[in-house]
Amino acid sequence: MFLILLLLGLNPVSFRTNLIPMLSLPQDLKDAIRSDGLKGAHALALSTLTAKALKVEEKIAFTERARVTSEVLKKNLTVPETRERIREIKAKYLQEEKTESKEVKVVM
């Protein structure tokens, strides 16, 4: 495999780091790459918007990821801008969770 990658002019380390993770992307991001021209680095960053990371239901995480994907494409955001947007969204959801847990403590 290593020799094949070298013959194709591909760096094996880069291949493992950048292309292999693309195989496990959510289907909506794979579709955005194929049909809308979303770049791989953007898709990898967007793939971190999961239900587990946001601590919400899968449907909510999917909707949020789709909204941000659309925003990235429409505004032609750079990868750093995309990562910053993702950080803002995660912070928003984590802040909401902290607020809810504080409210529960006050009620008790």
C-alpha cells in the first residue's frame, strides 16, 4: 500500500491523516462534498457537531450541522472561520446545559 501511494504521488502520512477520516463522515457531509463543493477540511470540522458533543438529541444536532454547513457554503467561510463558528455553537449549547443544571439546583 505504501509503495502504491508513493507511485501515485501521495504522501502516506497525509493520506492517513486527511483522507481516511473522510470515510467515517456523516452522510449529509459526504453529500455536501459531492454535490455542493464542501471542502474536506470543512467537513471534518463540521463532523464534530454531534449529538454527543452538543449533548442534545441526534435530530437537533443534525439540524444544527446542516444549518452551519449551509452557512459555510453561502458565506464561503475559511476553515479557521468554520472552526470558530463551531466553537461558538458548542459554547452556546454547553452554556444552555450549565444554565439548566443551575436552575435545577435552585429549585431543589
